[in-house]
Amino acid sequence: MGSALENYVNQVRTLSASASYRELADELPESLSLLARNWSILDNVLETLDMQQHTLGVLYVLLAKLHSSSTANPEPVQLIHLMRDFVQRNNTDQLRFAVCAFYETCHLFSDFLVQKGMSVLGIRILSRAIDQIRQMDTQLTPIHADLCLLSLKAKNFSVVIPYLDADITDISTVAAECKTQQQQPNQHTDANNDAKYFLLYYYYGGMIYTALKNYERALYFFEVCITTPAMAMSHIMLEAYKKFLMVSLIVEGKIAFIPKNTQVIGRFMKPMANHYHDLVNVYANSSSEELRIIILKYSEAFTRDNNMGLAKQVATSLYKRNIQRLTKTFLTLSLSDVASRVQLSSAAEAERYILNMIKSGEIYASINQKDGMVLFKDDPEKYNSPDMFLNVQTNISQVLELVKQINKMEEEIILNPLYVKKALGSQDDDLTSQHPKTFSGDPTD
């Protein structure tokens, strides 16, 4: 081991022994380039450090290994085991002095796994990392986006869903963490990426919910992504907008409501999503055949955007919506008439659609197999069952909890010194504008 690396080990040991974690966290970033240059003997460094006692020192060795992975080409399984051991055995109290470095380590680890086609092996590791570093279950961290990416690549959503289902009330960012620790962001903890990981979380989350056919939740995630205040358009927002339009058609049959203050959508996104707006316009005509033609026309663009599967779901939703319209007009109808009116290819296909819709509760009907007739029925729910009462009670509790959370956040904002200063400044400006004239000397002169 070289003398420079020996100095690194001695520094980590000495400052850790005296519990000078703040000082150690401030000095370790300067050693990152040294560690990366000596990637071939970093395992020797790790043998001299204990993950529990020297968490910060091990973290930067791991970060250096990941930074040099493109040139060093480390053994993937060995690096995965090292990362797993670190998140299981580190000292969380020490780790909080280098939250930004930990975020960067998780980002690089996620990228490494995606490149190696081993995404599924990192899902549990990043789940553990999130649980370890976040301060509450409803806090969003930059690592959430990495977990979503690995889950998408692996097509494994069981671990990530609880994180996506949690309604976010707090956000941990590199800029905020650096301010808390009184640090300046460096080249390895770029605060400019805070917006990127925020947008990616909601973009990937929307894609996951879409894959699970939870379209209402997917629509919400895409909406958050595209309505995030911004001075310029992000490519992430544009891709989310395309999916937002398609999922809107599936959920509502039209473009979902978008707040008027999102100027980025009108100025930048709409002109770059013409194919998707054509799809929306054709969908409004309720003609499945016209929709099929427009999807075929723009199939190359949809495929390029990885939205062809979603376009087919849009076509399916129009068939279902047209069948639902029939329930408002007819009491009985033959399967062949249903197929003709909604432009399906056969009575058998119409039967398959109706049975699936009955099963999912989208319509209430029965099919007489003998004469091929469909009997449309009213909603049988009388809203007087114990289950319905429990459902209403649960919804009321959720609303009350939401109101409580909103009141708490409002109080925090009102008491925030920056808000108070800005509010008082606005009041002073208003008073000045109401009394623009100033006088000197005797006002009677």
C-alpha cells in the first residue's frame, strides 16, 4: 500500500476514533481522486477498515471503486456483495455526515447494474439504502429514482410499490443536505441534479403504474412530472407529457385537467408532441377504425418513443368506452350488434370484451349464451352494506389525515424565517406604493 493510501487510512482511523465525523466528512472528498487512481489496491484499504467504525472511510472507497468501474472493469458480483455488506453494516449516524456522497454512490451503483444487465440484484440493496437514509416514510430521496429504474429494468415491482404508494410530504435534496451540513456542493455531489432525480422518480413511477394497469395513479405521477415549475423544458418532462396524454385517454377519455400556470407545456411540449395530439383528436370522434388508422400511421413514432404498447391500450380503452355508451342506450343487444356498433371484428371478440368488463366491474351485464344476447343492468350497489360503510369511514379518515398534514405544512411555512422576511418585504412594498409621495420640512409649506 502506498504512503498516500496509508495516510488516508490513518486519517480515517484517527478522526473516527475521536468521533470527529464532521471534520472527516469535509476532508474525504479531496481524497477521492487519489483512491480512484489506486483502484487496483483498494481492496487492501478495505481490509484495514471496519464498516461499522469507519463508515465514512469505507463509503469513499466504495465511491472510488464505482467511479473507476468503467476503466477498472471490476468483478460485478464482488462489487454487489460489497455494496450489500455496506448498506447492512454501516453506521447510520456516521453516514448522515456524508449523505450527498451516499446518494452519488447509489446513483453510480444503479448505473453499473443497468450496464451489466443485473438490475434485479440491486433492488433489495437500494430499498435498504432508502430505509436507512430517509428520515420518515413519506420523505423522497434521490435514491428513489434509482430504485424505480432498477425495478423497471428487471420488471420486478413488488419491492418498489410501497415506496410509490406513499404520498410524499418531504424531499431530501443534495442542495438541502449540503446546506444542513454547511458544505459546498462539489463536482461529485452536483445539486443541479436534484430536479433530474425528482422528475425521474415521477416519470419512472408513472411507467411502473402504467405497466401494472393502475392508470389513475400513473396519471397522477405523470401530471406531477409535467407540472413541476420550470423555466425550460426537460426531456424527461416531454416524454412524461406524451405518456400523460395517452393515459389521460384511458382514464378520462380526454386530456386530463392541467393547471393554467404550466407555461412550459403550451410553449414547448405541445409543438413537440403533435402525433399525440392527433391521437387525442381522433379519439374524441369515438371511431375505433379511425383510431386504428392513426395508430398505424404514427406507429414508427410511437415505437421510437416506446409507447406502442400504450397506444394499443388506448385503442382497447376506446372499445370499452363505446361499449359503456351502449349500456346507457340499450337494455338488451345481440353480441353481433355490439361488435358492429363498436367496430369489433366479431361477436366472439365482443363477448370477450364484455366478459372482461363485467369481471373488472366496468359494466353490469349478463350474457345469454343460448341466443347470444347481452342484458345490460344497473349498478347493484345500494350503498348500505357494512363493507361500504367501512369504505366510507376509511376515506373520511384519509381526508382528515390529509387536512392535518396540510395544516402542519402551512404552519411550518408561516413560521419559516425566509417566508416571514419575504412576506414583510411585500407588505412594505405595498405601503410604499400606496403612499408614493415623500415630504421634507414643514408639510404645510
